[in-house]
Amino acid sequence: MRYMLMICGDEADHEKGPEEMRNDPERFSWFEEMDRRGVLRGGNRLRPPSDATTVRVRGEEVLLSDGPFAESREQMGGYDLIECENLDGPSRSPPGTR
């Protein structure tokens, strides 16, 4: 089964470059482990919240507004796709929780 994992963090995470993110052992070790197990199928970083647009459809009307207006301090910064039998193994230590 394939799972899409949302990678969340605060807005400061968007200011880090790819090399800086790779050098963060707390986050990168999880991705290395998923790759070692052969379950990592893809993923990508998202644009920062300041570039976001929210799209809402109400009947025939499409409404566009600036930004993600989540009731949270965390922002979705990216996603990863994994393929495994169940989430028992990969979910034991997701990024940022070690």
C-alpha cells in the first residue's frame, strides 16, 4: 500500500536550503532509513507559505485567496511517498520526532 506523509514544520524550515536540510541529522536520518528499507517512492518540498494560494470551490464559483489559513503554527513543508505493507515500521520515528 502507498502512503503520503505530510512533512510539517514552522516557517523557519522554509528558509533552510536543501543542503542545510540534508545536514540535519534529526530529519535526514528518517529519510535515509526509509530509503535503506526500499520503501521511499518519492517526495518533494513545497513552496513557502508566503507563495501559497488557497482555492475553494462553492457550487459554480471558484474562490482564490492568498496564503494557507491553517489554525496552526506549523506549515506543511513537503511530502514523501512510501510503499509498505502497513505503517507500523515507518511510523515509529517520523522526521523531527527523535
